[in-house]
Amino acid sequence: GAGVSQSPRYKVAKRGQDVALRCDPISGHVSLFWYQQALGQGPEFLTYFQNEAQLDKSGLPSDRFFAERPEGSVSTLKIQRTQQEDSAVYLCASSLRRGPDNEQFFGPGTRLTVL
Amino acid sequence: ILNVEQSPQSLHVQEGDSTNFTCSFPSSNFYALHWYRWETAKSPEALFVMTLNGDEKKKGRISATLNTKEGYSYLYIKGSQPEDSATYLCAPDSGTYKYIFGTGTRLKVLA
């Protein structure tokens, strides 16, 4: 079956622009996660959804970052007024249920470059 | 769980060589350890989930061991092939949904 997909795969933005990154999780997966991987670092947790509810947004680096999952499936990560330090790979993952026994399946990521 | 360290950061090996790398993590609040392989331009792919001290898992030429008391896991690749070239990530899990990833080991296998 289809895995997690993300679009666009690559995005170049000028500093100050707003961007929107899309994640299509595996159908039926309840949990959805966003991670940010800066150059030379491991992926870092940004936020977590269970269905449409955003249960944890503790990893969002600033109030310029906003995520939503209005119908409990597709999710969008929006970054307003992008800055150069926002340049990173943004990974989305989904898992079938909530809880620690559920493997997270990752998408290929969106590489954002802010000029 | 903080301070997840992976070593080496990168390495180059010749085709056919065997290699191994390390993931170190705080041993408190341990629930599970996840290993992922991430090839360029692809999705991170789950290799192993390990939970018990002394666990050994194997998948083809790749195997992993786990020591939860001292807080480390080893990943071994026997007879490396060019298609093994990837970044290998570990992520200890304290029983929540939140994975804490190491910085990864970037492996390049030279033909």
C-alpha cells in the first residue's frame, strides 16, 4: 500500500515568505508527527496529532510555526515569515494508533531552503 | 531522554568489509530503541525495534544488539554492499510517542 507522502519535496523560499508543507499519512493512521532535521543534526520532534487534535506542540521553535490536521488525515505545516534558520528537512511520520508500541512510518521529507 | 550520541559520525568502507556503529543513550526511563536507515531522497526505513536488555535482532546482513543497563546499542553490517550506503539513525523511546533521534552515522560503501 501507499506510504506516507509529502509535498513539495523541495522548496526554496525567500526570507520573509510564508510556506506550507503537506503530509499525507498512511490511510487509517491515527497519529501524525512532524520532525525537523537541520543540517548535521538528527530529526527533532516538532508536534504530534491524534486524529485532528494537536496534543503536543512543544517542539515548534517559534510562533511562526503552525500545524493543522483539520479532518484527521492530511496535515499541513505552515511557516510564516521564513528565516534562514528555518532551512531544514521537514519529516512527517504516522502510526496506526497512539502509544509507544506503534512504529512510526516516515515520509521522504520536504527540504526547505530559505535564501 | 536526552543526549543520544551516535558514533562514528561518518565512515567509508570498501565493498565486502564488515562494519559497526554505536548508539549511546541515557539508561533511565528506557522503553525501546528504534533503528532506522535513511537513504538519500528516500523515507527513513525502520530496521529494528528493540526493547529487552540483551536483545539481538537480525535482518539479512544487518544485526543489532542492545544493552539497556549501560545504555548502548550496536548495529553491525556484514559484508557491506554499495546499497547499504545510507544514514543510520537510532531513536531511544521512553514510552511516549516522542522519538529522540541521534545525529546519525553516515555510511558510504565504496565499490
